[in-house]
Amino acid sequence: MINALERLGKQLQGDLFTDRATRILYSTDASAYREMPLAVAIPKTVDDLKRLIRFANDFNTSLIPRTAGTSLAGQVVGSGIIVDVSKYFNKILEINTEEKWVRVQPGVVRDELNMVLKPYGLFFGPETSTANRAMIGGMVGNNSCGSNSIVYGSTREHVLEIKALLSDGSEVIFKELSLSEFQAKCNDDNAASPLEVAIYRQIRELLSNPDNQKEIRNNFPKAIIERRNTGYALDLLLETEPFSTAKEYRTFGPYQQKAAAPPLFNFCKLIAGSEGTLALITEIKLNLVPRPPEKVGLVCVHCHSIEESLRANIIAVKHRPSASELMDYYVLECTKTNIEQRQNRFFVKGDPQAILVVEFSKDTVEEVFESANNLIAELQEHRLGYHYPIVSGADVKKVWALRKAGLGLLANIPGDEKAVAVIEDTAVAVDDLPAYIGEFNAILKKYGLYSVHYAHAGSGELHLRPIINLKTEEGNRLFKIIAQEIATLVKKYNGSLSGEHGDGRLRGEFIPQIVGERCYEMFRQIKQTWDPKGIFNPHKIVDTPPMNQFLRYQPNQQTPNYATVLDFSPSGGILRHAEQCNGSGDCRKSHLSGGTMCPSYMATRSEKDTTRARANILRELLTQPVNKKDPFNHPEIYQVMDLCLSCKGCKAECPSNVDVAALKAEFLQHWHDANGISLPTRMVANFVLLQKLAMLVPNLYNWLLSNSLTAPLLKQIAGFHPKRSLPQVGKKTLRQIIQPLQGTPSVHLFIDEFTNYNDQQVGKAAYELLQGLGYGINLPLHIESGRTWISKGLLKKARTIAMRNVELLKDHVSKQNPLIGIEPSAILTFRDEYLRLVPPYLLPAAKKIAQNTYLLDEFIAKEAEKGNIRPEQFKAEKQEIILHGHCHQKALSSLTYTEKMLQLPAGYTVKTLPTGCCGMAGSFGYEADKYELSMQIGRLVLFPAIEKTDSHTLIAAPGTSCRHQILDGTGRKALHPAEILRQALKT
């Protein structure tokens, strides 16, 4: 088999990986399942897919198709070959604006598709909470819906055609067929694909049988439930022209219209929701709809209980909203500690047990508020809810961001008990929802459990996640018992066990209970006909193993504790911190969606370079370490961690707050302990020492860096790329240039190592700015920040530095005399790493310093808010500024402060660029093997944005690395905000 895989790898135009690290990264899903694949294939062409099909048939293995951002039930794990089409099958092939359709490959991201469609006034309707990374192929495979399904239904309703490969490798196109065309397909004895004929004949035989028709109509979920995704969609095919006997027909959606005739037969309805078990999709033709009205308002109904919110939901749906979504107390609690999401809680009053968010989309603001007020009036009439804020404008996105973060936020619950996806996808009729949830919670209470409730109340589907510890035998047992009892409850209400997340490994076991044994046998017959050898994603939907097998955690599994330099105790240790990653894939969004996380993935589009990959590799190899003496000493971990830029985007943007920068730094310390420290690593870490030596002979040092003969040699020794320019040193340090200034109020100025030796002009500008604004400036005794040591994973040295700085500053820094820093990556160590580095006896002092430490930008903006700094102190001139924010500042502070600071002078306007990481990230962009990736990251957004600006526009960048990257990448000089504001001072 290994030799055969090697031959296959040579044939593929894409990639085939059998190394352990890559297989580990594809061995888990966003639910609770784990199974190690044989290999991972990343095909480029349809011919690659055909080769994979031939291989699977020849060697009796399986193909598990995978995109991203859609599966939650174990659909994408298995022991065969993972076929990841997310990297290369990502093209929009054709847009037809007259007929309102688009043709795409399965790896196209939903939100990115709609960005392209926006100028045409069209869009693809279904919107998952993961829409900024969810791919169309996965949305078809799972028949995804989303918060707006109350209007737009599921993906199935919008799939017009599918081009696919069958299990024999033949290419087929599925589309609407008239009755005569359907019969022709069934009777074509000379067809190019005998398998295609066989599947048409089989469906005709199955659905023409009156007994089968009766079984389907009597046993499938209620037709009024739009979110019914259990098994194969035979009920929908039964209502098409060849088989339907109904007297009236309905279109999709809650506001259903009567149709004069049954829909035409289309196998796309069966493919949607089939989870890759029937065919490999290569192209999809989608129906498009006009963009929704732009005027949107939300009524955020605060309720005393879940039951009250669900009764309010029944009334809300009657008002024809575009969405009605629920967040319960537990989700809202999680948002309090999430750096990004707590800013989105502005509308929350008190501690409601549930908030129902009801959206109205209208043509005018007046219509929005009229609908909102009508709903509020009826809710008040029925005494439902106690607070009804109406949110509109830009704040709407903040509320939806809070709601969409629910899945990832739940991973933040401390300890081994987690909100598990066991029966989180059930759907019933909206009117049945209060009674159903009441019985649901009664079942949980019987076992001493409680559940999280959130999501799609308006469609009758709440995501319900009981809190269970799957590492225990009792937790494993409860996992299955709860699934069994809720399946029985779902059947009582004629609901669907899966509303949108599919059956996969999780629910397949209970499908016979939901649809009956005879209907389930039809499913098995369909799978057998379409895929006789079982090569397409086996053991999903039919013939699935027990749902509590192949779990990520085994009963009575121990969680090893590891001694670490950084303090991971709030998470329960470094391993549990890695376990916070639930695979939601927020780190797989592209640069088009904004944000910082994750820059290396944005450039490479490889799973290996995601935040979750880094958490997954640690979770796997620390849970079951091969090398128990040195559990961190795994080349696989190094391989996956290597391209992490330590930007800290994940610390803020990951809903689970997985801090991969901290994980990487800790891993590197253990790696160095086991393998030694390379010369380039030592040189970067010892930046301060090298700069001190350079300043003994600054002219010679600067000449050596610029000379065409010596510069390449110095860069080679340091491990730097020959094209990268290096920062020069000044003739004097900043400390030698400036002196303390008496004055009240006064601040302590932290002179970081980068400003002190290389960016003295920035430090001098900051000093003169504070002086001109009337502040006294103290220059307290301190040493370097330790940033270079932290970035290279030399945490033991960094700990010594942190302890020394805390000792030196603890008796000086206070609320009245704060510590002010210029370089974000240096000063923010006081707020971040220092709190995890210092020993317990210094922690109170470190916390006090952290609470009174500010970026210069923050300090200026806050003082302006107090009225201590006024616009009149600056020249009134017109000046346009574009701002690129430092990653650490975005993660640990905010760019809002810099914006406010730069707009103090009358006439100054600031446009903040929608950039993520610049790509430099300290020494990362200098390193020879990372230079190209660094520049590739810069070219995503930053470089093009700067190149579009004229020479009169100032470029502001608080970070020294960012300014250097901008210079190397565009030839333009960026300024620190302090330099810009200093130039604007009247004095």
C-alpha cells in the first residue's frame, strides 16, 4: 500500500501527504470524533480526483471529501484518504446575471462568493455562522442553512446543477429533468455511464412503489420543518413530477406560497445533505437572489427564561422577520471573558437568561422601526420579555458577531466538562419548540445535566449542548444515553434529528428510529447502488458504528500535566489550553474577511498553517507522547508551529481564546532544552547585546550592513534573507539623547530596546510630544522588555527579565504616574506575558503595573477624552493618514485609540486599513526560509493598499517591524503616530 501511495503521489498534480503530522491534523473534526487517515490528498484537477477514485477502487480504501467550516458530526474523519479540495478547487467559473445563477467549484467560500456578486445586486442566500470560511461544497454536502433560513431556506433549495464523479470515475451532471427526460435517463441502454443509468432506474423503482411512498410520507419529519436533514432526502424526491400525487405544492420558506405544479426531478436534492457518500462534486450551479434590503434593525428581546424566549419566538415569527436567533445565559457569560466579543455586549442589560434577536430587513428605516415596534407592542401585551433595545446601523454586525461566536465561545468553559455536540442539531416545528425544549431539559435534569441553548429559534432548531466530561466512563455512557432519549423525543414531535449539521458518525445510529426501518433500508440500497464498493465516505448516514466510538477522548483517559515556564493554570495546564480549540475554523478565514488570524494560513491556504492545526498537534502529541522523557520533543510539532508568526491574532479573534503565540513560545523552550539553541536564534534573542556592541562603532557597523560585500555575509550568519534590509543603529541611544522632565502630571516613559538603539527619532518625537502637551517625563530604571527572548521561545531568560523589570518598576508605576510605551510589542509584554512569567509572589505587583501601563496612543486618547489634551494645541491643517495597526495592539488593546489620537488636529482624517499582520512579525520576516511567505502576507492587503495612496498621504504604523516591512515591500516610509502628532504640535 505504501508503494502504491508513493506512485499515486507522483501522478497527482496536487499533493499527497502520508507524514504523521499532516494525518494528525486531519484526524479530528469540530465535534468529538477522531480517526487517523491513511493519507491526505490535496488535488488540483478533476483528473487528480479520477486517479484517487481508481486508487480507492483498486486498493479497497475510501475517499473522505473535505472542504471547511461546515461539518459538526464526524463527517470528515475516517481511516481512508482525506480529499481536501479547499485549496485548489476554489474558482468562481461563471456568473449569469440575467438568469441569476453562478457556477462554482466546491472550495469557494460563501462570503467571498457574495463579495464577488455584490456589484451585480445578487447573492447566495444561505448563511452559516461560519460563512467567512464555510465552503460551498461543504454547504451542499451538509445542506447547510444558517440564521436567515427563515427567508432563504437551506442550500438544497438553491442548488440548480451539480457536476460530479461517480464511484466508477464517470462524469455526470445532475439537474432538473422533465418527465420525458427522466424516463430517457432510465431507459438509456447506450449511456456512456452505466452507473448513471442504474441510479436513475433504482430511484424510479423505489419511489414508484406505493408501499415505499406510504412509508416515506408517514415516517419522515413534518414537511413544515424546513430544517430536516435526516438521511437521504427521499421525501423531497417523492414530491417531484414523476411520483407526486399531491393536489397542491409549496415553495420553500416559512412564508410558503402555493405552486401550481410539482417541481421537476433533480438528483441535486439527494446530493445535498448526502455528506460526500454518493459522489465527488467538482462543480455546483447555484440559484442567486436579489440582495436583501439594506436597512436592518434588531429587536434584542431580553427574557427571564428559555421558555419565555421560545414563546416570544412564536410571536416574532408571525411578524415575518428575516431572522430570529437565540443566545442563552451560558453563551452570554462566555462573551464576558472573550477579548473581542465583550466589546459586542453593548446592548446587554443585566444578566438575562436568554436574548432573542429578531431581525427586520426593509427598504426604509421607518419600515424597520415600525415592524420592530409592532413586535415589541405585542410582546409587551403578552408580558414576554423585560427589555427590548432596537439595534441598527453599524451596531447590527456587532450583535450578529456575538451570536455567531457561540460555538467557539463554549469551548472556554474551564475544566474537562464541555458543551458537547451530541444532540445539538434537532429541529421541530416552531410552535412545538417550547414544549419540546421543556421535555428536553427534563430529560437532562433526570441525569443531573444542563444544556446550552442558542441559534435558530425562528426555524425550530436550537443548538443544544449538554455539559459532559467525555474523558470519563460515565461521560461516555451519558453521551449515548442522552442521544438515545432525545432521538425518541424528536420522533414524538415528528422532528428531524439533524437540522443542518448532518448525520455523520454522530446521528447515523439513530436514523432507523427516526424514519423507520423500511426507509432506512432504502437509504442502504441507494448507497449500495451509487457506491458498490463503499469508497465514498463510508460509515456515514448508513452502517455507522455506535456513536460513542472513535471519539477524541476515551473513557477514563488521563490528562497529563506538564511543567511549563508560562503559567497556563487558568486553563488547567498547557494541554487543556490546547484542548480549548474546538475546531470551529475561525482561523481559516481569508484576508478578504478582515482580521489578523491567521496570517500564515491566509497566504498558504494550507490546513497545516492554521491556528487549530497548532492546537491539534499539541493536543495529540501531549496527550499520548511518544517520547515521555521529552514529550515536547517531536519534529511534527516543530513542523506545524514553524510558520506561526506569534501575531496574537488568535488571542483576541479565536472565540475559544486559544493563545497559540504562548503555546509556540512554550513549545520552543522545551525544544531548545532538548535540541540546543541555534546561532541565528541566539543572535535574535541577544538583540540588545549585539546592538550595544554595534554602538561602540556605529559608523563601521552601519557601513558593514550596507556594503554589498559584507552585508550578504552578515545576513547569512544571522540566517536572514539576502533581500531583507537591516535596521541601522544611531550614534547615541535614546536614553543618551533625552533627559527627565519635571512636571505635573508626569508619566514614566518605557524606553524599549528597538526605540533605544534603532528608532531614536520615534522616541524623540514621543518625548517632545509629551513635553509639548505639558507632561512631566520620568525615565525609570528598567532593562529590555524581553520581547526578542519571548519570540524565540527562550522563556527562562524572559522570566528573569520580567522579574527584574517588575522589581524595578513596582514602586513607581501607579494610576497617577502610569507607564507609557512606544513600541506595542515591547510595552504590551507587561499586560500579557509578564503576568504568565513572574512567580506568584510578584504577580500582584505585575498586575498593578499591567493595569497602569499604556501605549502612547492609548494614553493620548484617554487624556483627550478627559479634556486634558485639546485639539487647539495642534495646527489646523488638512492631512490624510492611512493607518496600519500592529498585531499585538489589535489583540491586546485597540486601534481606536490611535485613530482618536491622530484625529486630534483639526483637518486630520484617518483611514484604518483592513489589514491583518504585515508579515514581518519581529524576526520572522527576516529569516531566509520565511522571507517569501512574509512578503506574500504583505502583498495580500497591506502593500496594495499603500501603493494606491498618493505621496501626500501619510502612512502611520505604530510597530517598528511594520514600518520596516512597508519600506521593504513598497519603498514608502511609514511613520509612528507620535511622529505625525509631534509635527502637528503648535509648539
